Amino acid sequence: MSARPIDEPHRASSQLELLFDLIFVVAVAAVTAQFAHDIADGHGLAGLVPFLQVFFAIWWAWMNFTWFASSYDTDDVAYRLLTMVQMAGVLVLAAGVPGAASHSDYRIVTLGYLIMRIGLVAQWLRAGLEDPASRRTALRYAGGIIFLQMGWLLRLVLVETGVLPSSFGLPFFVCLVALELAVPRWAERTRPTNWHPHHIAERYGLFTIILLGESVLAASRGVEGALETDRISAPFVVIAGSGLVLLFALWWLYFLGPAGDGLSDRRHRSYLWGYGHYGIFAALAALGAGLEVAVEQSGHDVAASPPALGYAVAVPVGVYLALLWVVHMLVIADPVISPAAVLGCVIVVMSLPLATPWIGVAAVVAAIAAVSVLLVAVTIWTAAAGTRAEARRHDSQ
């Protein structure tokens, strides 16, 4: 298991990585469905923290494997088997999502997380054994993961036995998350790993597509719920159509910037770029939940108020747009998306739910979709105008 070259040509996701992503579809679908249930019952704010906690476990497990694979994907028997162990852990974690979100029962989630970490630690130990040049880095990764996994198990035991008051559960979680995020930086101080910038950009793009697909799946569940009542109305058609247009616009915006080239030129910003995607990915998953309930309420009544349903769509879109501009700015010298345009769109999107009592949920979702499409159009027009101006300058010279 030697490190792969940083500049390896034509590096692309392997079939095993694609299978790994497919397994995560199950976990993301579980946490999105549970969050949608909380929103429909009028407990969206109460369900937000469990949603973000469980989604962190999903995202962090995916991210750890992705960056490791970018450096050490040998695709031999041992590598495949250990990766499949991590996949099994993801499925166990997904099985524990309902209990974690509804009753704060993190036993199954922690078990799934433990299984995933066992496979990852074994991979790092193997890398440390077989790649002497990066041995200290690999052993730091393995040691940091083991130490923090003990911390997660300790948290579970303290909560289950009542030793840790419920009010301390979230601060304990935040501390462990901060330490988890610090491990890669600490480990790579000795010697950076050989992750491939274009491969990483592709992997993040694929996971973005998966989350957009999850939003489509979540919205389709809302369509099914509305169809069961045989109440096909104009709001139903508007929300379903607008939701699809909105997802198309968000996809378009994500892939406007050449992230691979940016990461290649600014490898020192990879941590902020990678960590910033937690908010982007969580926003897309939350948007799926919001669209599901918005579509469903057009067919039958839900406990959530109309403004709450409007914010369930608007807040994820606003967070997505803001963070997308931030991560593009980190690695792209000349960001394609204008900060003024993003700021204006975010303000409008976040303000639209205030009008829900007068114009309805369907109109608010349609307006959010229209604003997102307008941002795409302005960005494309601005980029084209810049290209034409550059061509004129070149011709004049």
C-alpha cells in the first residue's frame, strides 16, 4: 500500500467508491425521512439538532474514506474487504437513525460508527506498515481515530447510565466533533498525504449529485402522500414542478467552478474547502425533507404552520447558496458566482417565507426556485460577458 501520485493522469472514482456512495444513499435517506417527519409534526426546530448530529456521523465517515482512498486506493483484496466493513457500518448506522432522532437513542448509531472506524483504522495501520515514508502520518491518523472512538463510546455509556446530564450531551458532542476535525490537520503536520485534487473534486461532486437525488426521492415521497388522498390541486403541481426546477438550479450552480484546478493550486485550503461541504451537504439533505413536507401538505393537512414549511425550504437554500460561494472563493482565484448576486439572492430567499400567510406555500417555493434560476442566469450571463471582453482585449493586442 504505497501512496498514489498526486498528479496521476485521468484519475477517476473507482467502482468500489461508487458502491460505497450507493451504500450512503440508505443512511442519507433514513435521516432525511426522519427530519421530514419532524417537520410535518411541527417539531422541525427540535429535530434539527439530532438531524445535524446524525448527518455529521454520515458525512464524516464518508469524508474519511474519500480522502484516504484518494491517497491509498490499492484496490486489492484486503483494501476491498476493509472498505466493505465500513459499508456494513453505514447500514447499521442507518438502522439507528429513527431511534436517535426520535428518542435520542444513539446506541445503534454509535455501533455503526464503531464498525466503520474499525475498518478505517485497519486501513491506516496497513498504510503505516507498508509505506514507511508516511508511517508517522498514518499512525497519527490511526491513533487519533482510536482515541476519539473511545470518546464516543464513553459519551454513550455516560448518557445511558445517567452519569452525564442531558444538558451536557450536546456540549460533549461538540467537543468530540472539534477533536475529530482536528485529527487530519494534526496527523498531516508530519507529512501530507498524496490526495489527488481532481479526484477529490469529482468525489465531492458525486456526493452532491447523490444528495440532490435524495431530495428528488424525498419529494417523490411527498407526492405519494398527496396522491393517496386523491387531491391533485394547483398548489400540488406548482410545488412539485418548482421543487424540481430548484434542484436543477442548485446542481447548475455547484458545477460552475473548476474545483479540481483550484484545489491543485491551493492545497493548503483543502481543509476549509472540505469541511465547508458539511454545511452544503446537510443543507441539501434538509432541503429534501422540506420539499417532501411541502408537497405532502398540498394533499392533506400537516401540523406544521405555513411559515414553518416555507422556512423548511428557504433556510436550506439560503445556507447552500452562501456556503457554496464561500467554498468556491477558497479555492478559485476568480469565483464565477458574484458575491453581490449571492447576497441578494440569500436575502430574498430568507425573506420569502414571511409572505406565506398571504401567498401560500406553493407560491413561496415557486419564488425560491425563480430566484435560484435567476442567479444561474445572471452568473452565466456575467461569465459570458467576461469571456467576450477578454476576447476583445486579446484581439486588440
